[in-house]
Amino acid sequence: YPDTTIEATQFANPSVKLLTKQHFAFGFQTSDGESVTAGGGKYSYNGETYTEHLRYHVYSPVVGKSIEFKSKLEGDKWTIKGVMQLGDEDVKLKEIWKRIE
């Protein structure tokens, strides 16, 4: 999926993730318009596992961490599932993205 723009389909507000051959970036605004969440860095992908290596993020404790996702691609729909550790808590992540032009 290099050089691609995709958006999450499960949220009320659009979320966008940009992928190049080595880098990713994402961003979304809350429904009340009060805040924006964004981050990015490098990624690796082997066909089944997609790993984000966070180099910047609005929540600084995750900078420098890597998140490994199981990846499934069906046509223009990309589903990734993983677990992110925030302090002592494991946060389950499931993102469903759709490729856009």
C-alpha cells in the first residue's frame, strides 16, 4: 500500500492515514472540534504484520514505541489489529481503513 492515502471507516469523523514506501502519518479531529490527534514515523510490513515505529505523536509517552498489528487486506479495505501498551495498561486497537484517491 505504499504512496497511499486511506481513511478510517468506523469513526463519525474522518481519520486519514498517509503511507509512503517507508513512512506513515495519521490525523483526526474530535467530533466536538476541540482537539486533533496526530502522529507518525516509519513502518514495516511483511504481508501479514504491519508495525508502526512512532517517531512523533501528540501523546509523547508513545514516541519511540513500536506497535505490531495483524494485517488483512481485502480490495480497498485494510483492517489492522494490535495492542498498544500505555503505562501499565494494554489498549486493544482495531482500525479499518479504506483506500481513497
